[in-house]
Amino acid sequence: MKYVLGFFTLIGIAVLTWLLYLYNEIRFDIDKVVNYKPPLTTQFFDKNGELVANIFDKENRLYVEYKDIPPRVVEALIAIEDTQFFEHNGINLDAISRAIIKDIKAGALVEGASTLTQQLVKTLVLSREKKIMRKIKEALLSIRLETILTKEEILERYLNQVYFGHGYYGIKTAAHGYFKKELYELSLKEIAILVGLPRAPSFYDPTRNLKFALARANQVVNRMNTLGWINKSEYAQAIQQVPEVYNQTLTQNKAPYVIDYAFKELKEHIPNIKNQGYKVQLTIDLKAQEIAREGLSYAHGEILKRDTYFRNKETSKFRKENKLKKEDELPEEFVTAQEMYSKTLNGGMITIENSTGRIITLLGGVDYKTSSFNRVLQSKRQPGSAVKPFIYQQALNLGYSPASALIDISRTYEFEDPNAKVINEETGEEEKKKWQPKNYEENYKGLISLREALVHSRNLATINLVNDIGIDVIYKGLKSFGLKDMPFDLSITLGSFGISPIDLSEAYSMFSNKGIQVKPYIVHSVTNRFNDTIRFEPSTKDVIHEDQAFLITNILHETVQSGTGRKAKVKGIDIAGKTGTTNKNVDAWFCGYSPTLQTIVWFGNDDNKPMRKSETGGRAAGPAFAHFYKNYLKIHPEITRKFKQPKGVKSSLINGKKEFYTETSKLPEIKMENPEQEEVQF
């Protein structure tokens, strides 16, 4: 007996020594549980706090602290997974005994006896293989973990770490994903569905197998009833309820062009933005974004309708001229041209807040699913006549006034082009190239006012104005307004240089923001998981005096009322704006603003091929602008409706019509008596 006792003692010491050795080998693994730092989903919200998108690396996880986990969630989890959780020290010996008996009878590992602590250790540190060695390690680490963390800390880690199916990690994520609710809003049945998922997340996924998910949830409810943790009324109600389950995308991205831009901006400063659980508040308004999307899509559809109409006429004419029957096939170009046009035609739109530069809407294309290329940011297109307000502003700053006379006549310009020499066939000598610009209407008016020239976008009057002032002076002025990469010749008069819609938006803000340019920006604030917040402020630059900016605003308001921008007119609000149409109708723009918002709209073909001659800036882009402001007024009726006349701006009657002037831009040869200084109601 003495030897037997000694033998077992030696075995016990050997086992204990082995366990200590084994623990020493794995003891540092527990740090991953103690210092729990899971990858967390970053969420983007609009200016009103509405979720725009979730972005994450591999695991979609929203973190929740224990104090924010409802007691019912804890009760339901413990009831079904580990009833003695608050009594054991990491392992449940009674459950282990029962499991061993069942495993022996079955001749295999058919039942486990893992506590929640063990499940947490297994999930974070060990593999899921059913091997004895893994179970021993799991038990050792669990016992040790319970001496370091409180029960509440273990539960917090468990409920944030475990996988709930459908790509959802953590119970808060699952509540948002399956039910679109916060944890405190969940019903008992919804809680039961969630806590029942970790056993077999894919099998019990309610978006795929609702019947099995409900059966598993009923097991949870029954267990809670057996334990006396819910009353009969709660039990009956929970058993009968069939909650509404949502099958959502993980990202829930409602504004992909916006998120792409915001993510790119933040990634430069926060490399780990995808997995650190930031809350990013954007400047955009989701409701306004949807209105803008509808407006851009509507205008895009109208362009295609007009193209279809004209192509049908051309096809009919071709059939008639060539005496083709209905069943006769058309040449391939007739069949494919319309299909190609519908694929290459696209647009972009950006709206900013005049006074701050905060981006309210941003659409880099008509349909993100078709093309994720962001034309507002990445595409440089010629602005055409949309550049003219900057030229006329420079003229006003130099002493011209809205009533100054400009010459609207044709001129022929000769110039040498080293990249495209012209050789006379008879003499063999090099000839100068000729440039003879025209007005869009292909007529001339002789002398017209500066106001009329801009309102009706007269090319010849503008070119002659630039000639009179000097290309060097105009070029320098445009650069001071923020325009870049321009050719140093008269072609800048017609906007023959590339610029992105977002850069043009910044430049135009000098008009909409009363002489002060603002840089468009899309991120308002970034908050980390510890509630530390960084806020982004507007970036501004004084460019011209408010009085001078008002003169252009007043002219551009008339442009919308009776000039080239009539398609952008909106009842009940002052709109100022300028159309832009480039050579051969390759690009169509409308750049406009109200007293509070500014919007740039562009349309064109991605392959730079011309649109139809009918597709001017006013006709193609104007309707998208008007649709946006008309419907924006419905959700924001409180916005300012009228432009205000600065105190430094005065007016006088010229031929019965009110004209404005400033100390710098005085009216020519006019006796100014009793100038009006009241607020203008256009």
C-alpha cells in the first residue's frame, strides 16, 4: 500500500510538473486576451448623424463596453452557454465529468464542456481542433485568466470577439446588421436569436435559415424560463414572436463616391483607418446626396433621349435615301453608335456650402456600379465659357463696370505653331496659321455692354476685352484666382485648359462667398474609440472685395434669369450661374450658386468624343442643377433665398434700367444722383 501510494504520488508530481511546464510554454499567449485589441470597424456618418458606410479590413466589428450591454443579453447568454459562469473559476468540473462519460460511451470527442472563459481563450488564442492537448491548454489558460480579469471583463471580450454569422463580429454588429437596432432596443426573442448564433453561426444565420434560428432561439427562451429568469408573460410573448430580419450588405455604403474620397483623404493621415474603430463625421447631407443623384441621373437620361430622337431621324433619313426596307440591316455604325454613346456619356456634380467649403453632395459619376472613376476629383476637363466670369471679374477690378462698352466683332488672328507648321504648296514657304473665333449664335452685335456680353456668353466680345486689357494681365489675374495650368495665349479666353470640377468649385467660391475662396473639404471630425476627437476647419483665402464680387453675382443672376443659364432657374430662390460649352460640345458645364450653396455640374463623354451640338452647358447640365435646388428647398425651406447688396455697392438708372457700380467699377459718363442703396430684390 505504501508503495502504491508513493507511485501515485510520483505520478501526481510528474503530472503537476508537466502541467507547470506546459503552462510556462503558453503563459504569454494569454496577453492577447488580457490586452484585448480587436480590429474594429470604422463608421462614416453624414452631417445629421445618419450612417453612410462601414469600412473594415477583414472583420466587421462594432465594439460595446460591458456597461452598455443590457442585463437581458448577459442572462440569455449564460442561460444557454454557461449557467454557472459566475460560480466557476474558469472550468466547470461537473460539466467536464458529464462530457467525459458521453465521450467514452461514444468512443470519440462528441461533447465539450467549455465555459465561456474557455470559449474566449479558444477563439482568441488556440485552434478549434477537438484534441486533448488543446483542451488541456485551454483549461490552464482559462484558470489563469480568471485570476487576472473580472467576470464582467471576460463577458465584454467574449461578446465583442465572437462571430455571429453573416460577416458580423461582436453582438453590437449583429444587432445592427440583423435587426437595425441598438442592443437596448432588442426584444427578448431577438436577443435569444443572437446569443444562440455562436454555436453554429452559418447554420443558424437568420437571413439564410430563419426556421432553425427561431428554433435555437426558443431553446434559449425555454432555458431562461426553466431557470426562472423570465415570467410566463415574457415567455409566451417571446416564443410567439417572429422578428423582422434584414439581409444587408456589410458596408451599407450609401454614397460610394463620397466614401472613396473621404477614405483616401484620411488614409494619408491615419494609415490604420480601416481597423481602429473610428467614427468619422462627414460634411455631406445624405438626403441632399440622393436628390443630387436623382438630378444627375435625370439630366443624363434626357441627353440620351435627345440622342435617340436624333439618331432615329438620321436612321430614317438613311433608310429613305438608300431605299432600305424595315427588314434590311443597317450599317454597323448605326447599330453600335447609340450603345457606345450610352456607355461613354457620364457626368459629375459637387455642391459645397458657400461660407465654409463643406461638401454637401459629391457624385463622381452617374452610376458607381458601372464606373467607380470619380470625375469630380480625377478628371480634368476644359471649362469653356465657364471661365468667363473670372475674366470679367478681372476687368471690373481694373476699373471696368457692368455698363462698359465692349466690341462684339469678328477678328482674324495669325500665329505660328511650331508643332503644326503650314507650308504653302505654291511658294513652299511657311505660312502662319489663322484663328477666327465665332460667337455661338454666329452673329455680331457691334458695341454691347460688359453685362450683356457675359449674360449671353459672347465669345468675340470677351476675346476683344482680353486683347484690350492684355493677355499678360488677364493671365496673371486668373492665376491669382486659383486657376492653374493655363496656356499663355488667347485660347484661355474660351477655357481651353483642363481643370477638375472640385478645383473649379474652389475657384468659383470667390463669387458665391463674396470675394473669399474656400477649399472644399469632406471630413468634419474623426473620433477614436476613446472619444478623442479631431475637427477639421475651413480653409479660406481673401481674393477680391465683397463689393466687386457682388457685381459678377448680379450679372450671373441675370444670366440665369434671361441668358444662357435659363434652364437652371428655380422658382422662389435667387440663382446666379454660368454655362460652359467647349469646342464641338465635348464638355457641358453649369456652375451656379444660391446665397448659401454652390453647385458645379459637368457632362461629357469619357472618351472625349463630342456630344451633339444641341448639348450645351445650359441644356445638358442646367436641368440637373435646377432639379437639385428645387428639391433641396423642400427639405430645407429655411435657407436664405435672396442675394444681399453690400453697402459699398450703389446703383443708378441707365436707359431706364438699374445698373450697379462700386468705388472701383464706376459707371462711365453717368451723372450719379441719389444712387439707390437698398437691398436688391432681383
